[in-house]
Amino acid sequence: MALGFHQAGFKTVLGVEIEEPFAATFRHNLKCPVVTAPIEDAVRSGEVGVEADVVIGGPPCQGFSNLNGNRTSDPRRKLWRYFMDVVESSGCAVFVMENVPNLISSVEGDRIVALAKKMGFHVTRQKLLAARFGVPQNRWRAFIVGSRLGPLELNESNGETTTVREAFRGIPKKPHYVMPNGRPVGGKSLHFGRNPTEMSLKRYKLIPPGGNRFDLQRLAPELTPDCWIRKTKGGTDLFGRLAWDEPARCTIRTEFYKPEKGRYLHPSAHRPITHWEAARLQTFPDDFEFCGTKIQIAIQIGNAVPPTLGNAVACQVMMHLRSCR
């Protein structure tokens, strides 16, 4: 999201990130100071005591995610309080909080809105579909937006759609590159694949365009794991193949390189998508470089707000600030 705001003309004065490789990516690309610490420690120590026009962020979503059972006992559900501490101490005119859709209807969502209103903000809660903003992916995200200057509702009427084919333009069908070690990587350097087992390759070849694990079960039940046959609800769109001429139907998550986790097979090649392809589906530009290991980079790609969506939000925030001042 910070990249999207940067693209819209904002300057990042400070970032907070708990994981050092992720903080290194933040510093490397945004050229700004980043506090590497848990947000609660950064707030208590006063390290985030800066003034800002806008505060943006995504308190951890795992406690609200359906993948983790939307657990009310998860301590990460309370970290929004420290985000709001920064909102208050910064004197910002606008804040933008992003999370999974469950936040909107949660008790925590109600508390965030109530606290923000008490602090003098006009507040809106919205669920936005990234595909409607030019992101080649059906990714629903929740936004809670507050402004001291007046009501600010995010407009999603542009109706732009981008397909997987457009996102993958210029990417070779066969991965050619091994990830370099010891330096940030982006673009074609992220085009590394996995070495599938013979069993996995047999399964890949049986999935038709737009198909998923139910096609495997129909065509080759002997190749289908028993647990898939027993699983008839919940996360059932597994071992799915992307379609060329539509946005990705799935959310790009942190384990996109494992087709058993979702619809992550290439539209025509018999392999999972690569890190480069996942970054393109998330709308990262090729000159954006990631720090860390393969798995750490995958986590950064999957957890990110697509920069194109972040930019669309940022442009509306910028217009709001200019029109109200």
C-alpha cells in the first residue's frame, strides 16, 4: 500500500515492520526510515512519534481470516489499538486501514469506528474488489477510512479489468532463472520454479483450462488424495488452473507456489505460477525488488495490498485532501 501511495505522490516519512527482511524491502524501494519492531513496542518506545498528513497500514489479518478460523481469541486482533495510537499522535487528517473483509462486521471493526469518531474523524467502512481497480485478481479487501476534513468514501466505479494474459505478458512460459542469493531481486530474477515429483506432474497434466481438483477426481481418482475426496466444503478450489482471459479467480496468498493450496496452476504450462507471475498478479512493477529468502519473498507478495489498488485509494485520498484544504 505504501508503494501505491508513493506512486500517487505521497512521501513516506516512516514505516513500521516487525520482520527484518520485509523492513529491508520497504527501505530498499521506498527510500525511507523503517522501524523494525512489533508495532506495540514501537508505540511504547516513542519511535513512531512523527507528524503525518496520512497514516496507512494493515494490522495483521490472520486473526480475522477464515483460513485461520476467524478466531476471536487471537491476540493479533487487538493490534489495531496501536495503529490508532499512531493515528492520534501523528495529528493526521486521514487514516486508511486495510484488512480482510471479516474486519468490517467484527466487534473490533465497531470499536475502531467508535474510537475514530470520538477522535473527530468521519469514518466509512467498505469492501473493495481489487479486480474492479485493474488488478488481475478477484481479491476482496476491507478498508476503514477516516478523515477529519469531511466524509471520504472510496469510489470503485471505474470498472477496469485486467486479465491473467495481460499480467503475464512478456514472461517466458518456462522458468529460466535461479534466484540470486544475497541481494534484492525483482522481475525476471523471480522467475524460478519448483521441481515437481512425477506424481505431481501427472496431476498437473490432467487439470484442464479453468479446471481444479474435482476434474482430477473425475478423470483419475487413483491420483487423487483421499483427503480431497472426503473434503466437499470449505477450501475446495484446490489444484486449480488459472484462465488466460479473465482475472485470477483466487486470492494470491503466501503459498501460491503450492497448487494444493488454491488455484495456482499456470493457465497452460504444467506447473505452479512462479514468484514473478504472482508479483505481476499482485501488480508489483518489475523494478520493485524484494529482500529475503524464496519463502520470505512469497510471504511479502501474498500479504501485500496490490499496489494498483493502493494507488487507486491514494489518488482518492489526495483529491480529498486538496479539495478540503
